[in-house]
Amino acid sequence: MNFLQDTVSIVKVAVSILLALASWLLIRFPAPFRHQLNQRPALTLWGSFILLRVVPFVIVYLILNFGPRNDTEFFYKKAYSAFQGKMVYRDFLSYHAPLFGYLISLPLYLWNNAKVLIPFMAIVELAIVWATWRYYRSTRPDALLMAVLYFLLPVSFVAIVLESEEDIWFWGVGLITLAYASRKQSSLWIGVIWGLSMIVIKSMVIVLLIPLFFLVDNKFKYVLGLALVGIPSIVILYLMMGDAFLMPLQHSGYHMTPNIVSVTRPIFSGLYNQISLTRLNTISLFITMGVASWVAVRYKHLGYQTLFPSLFILTFGVFMLVQPSAPGFYLYIYLVIVPFELLKLEDRSFGFQLILLNVLLILQPIIWVIYVGMLNYDDWKTVFSTAASTTDYLVQIVEVVLLIALVRKTYSRIKSLDRATTPSFAVRSK
């Protein structure tokens, strides 16, 4: 397919570049923006939402009458099946948690059209961004600026306006647990809340639940909270549909990019081809949980409220790097928290890296899917067989390097939090 013929791809890349430039201006010249934005916080957030979510939706889907694509179509099929009262897993395909299809079917009562899922997801996103701003505004004077920056970042824009993704919901759940972290029985409630996320969003959150076991104060109550939700849910699902409720486990059946496996495949293809993708994913899952659990154990003394945001980023950052079936759009899981937790406006180098990563994660899937045909690079001959495959492979390498830099930045943030809470005499004694 000729690139000039792919109108959607051209528009997607062009809009991403414009958003990237706007994001860079916000980082490069923060003072005038901060002065103007901080005067009316509510107006700023609502204005960002309307300008960067509502207006594009109206133009793309109502005026130009484009039809939803990709995940939006898939979401609508399951939402419509749930709307009809069908049984998840048994009557319709779903790789999400059992209640997800029924939850996203709610807006269909207002407008039975796939397009309605986009404003629905955008409203949930706005609520999470608003809550994140409120959480950080007491510790970050530029928190409102970070919220606007998030709305501008290309991945967040495409994820909502063109894809209606739900991955930001994980951070929304995390915010709820942070609200309970200082209360009595906090470990129990944290377990209950994350247990509910397993039956409302999707099972991928398991990658975070094991590290949290080592972070919470009372491990028994945490497990009890998970069990109070998990055990009855499994029993009910099994009684209703047998082992069909295991359907989400089949979602790891495709190679995705970019990740360490995809960029090292030309070197280690002989090894990778001897191991099934399911086993590779399982190994990668244990690597992710192992690394995140080590960090949770090493820095447990910082407490849940202090460590969790950075641990959240680190866990899913490592997951993206090592999981062969993790697409680049998983950045959307933790993108909203990265500006608040990691970005300092004087650190323009990291700001540039974050923006570049956003642009490349929009561009690279277009090249890989449309012009490379989703091929695995099993040898160097394949890598250099066409200009498209060479470009794609080089872009993947840059993406992986930027993801590694993001994970390193997160770990440096954790170490700085540790130094900030360590008395100076204790540092000298070391």
C-alpha cells in the first residue's frame, strides 16, 4: 500500500507531530503557560479536555463521519453483546475481565453506536487526570501544567480519540488505593480494590499484584482482600460457564513490537523459535514480577504512598520491554503519571525523550503493520530486505533505548526518594 494512499496514517502522524511540537513548547517555555493556566485550574482542565478530546471527536466522527477502527470496533462488539444480555466468554469473545463488557455497554443505552465509546472513555480519562492533578497539586506547583502536557502527548491523544483505549484505568485504580493507603486496614482495602480491578478491567494487572504483596504493611490482609473478591468470582464464573472464563489467557498469542525480543530476534532467532510464544511470555512475566518485587522489597521502607507511583511506572515499563506480546501502546497504562512523577521542566533532555517516544510509538506500528506486514525479523536478510523493514527495525531500536532510559529514570527517582527520607547521619555512616 502506498503511504500517500493511507489517509488515516498520514493524518495520525501529522497530528502527532503537531502535538509533539505543542508539547515541546510547553516544556521549553513553561513560565507564560504556568502563569495563565494556574489562574483558573478548572477552566484549564475542561478547556484541555474540550479542545483535545471533544473537538477532535466532533470533527472526525460527526462532521467527517469517519467510522471507529481497531479496538473501538472490537470493544463495541463485546459491549453490544453485553447490551443484549449475552454471557461473556460463553456467548461472545472477550480478552478483558468479566465485567468489562457490561461496563462499557452502559453508554449504548444513550446511543447504540460504536462512536459513543470514544466520549465514554474520554470522560473516564478526564476524571483520572483530574484526580491525578488533585493528588499532586500540593507537592508540585506545576501539576496543572503536567495535566495539560498529558492531554497534548500524541499517545494519549491517539489512544482516546482514535482507539478508545482503557489502559489508563489501571492508574485510576491505583489512585483509589492511594486514598486508602493511610487508613486503618489499608492492606485489606488495597487487596479488595485491586481484586475488583481483576474482574472489571483485565487480568494483566497480575503483573503488579505480586510486587505489591512485598510493599503493603500487612501481607495476610492484602491476600485476604484479593481472595474476598477473587475466590467468589472464580467460583461463580466456573459454575456459569465452566473453564470458558480462562479466555483472557489466550490474548498473549501474538508477537508485538517494540520490545527486547523483537529487536534481538535477528541475533537470537534460533533460540526464540525453539520456545513457544506462550512460554516466552510466561518467562517475561516472571522477569517483570521479579524485578518489580525486588524494588518493592528493597524500598519497602518508603511506604505505599511514596513508592507506589514510581513502582507502577517501573513495573509496566519493564513489562513492555521484556514481554514479546506487549504492544508499544501499553505506554498508555502509565503515561499519565510520568509527567507528574518523573518530569522536571528544567530536565529538557528527558522531556524531549518522552515526546520522541510518543511520536515513534505512533509512527512505528504504521510502518510495521502496513508496509512490513507484521513480519518477525528472524535474520539480518529480512531486516535489510526493504527500506520499510530497515526503517522499522531502526525505529524499534530507538524505542527500546528510550524505554530503557524511562525505566532507568524511574529507578533513579526511587533512589532519590530513598535519599530524601534517609537521615543525613545514616548516609554518612554508610
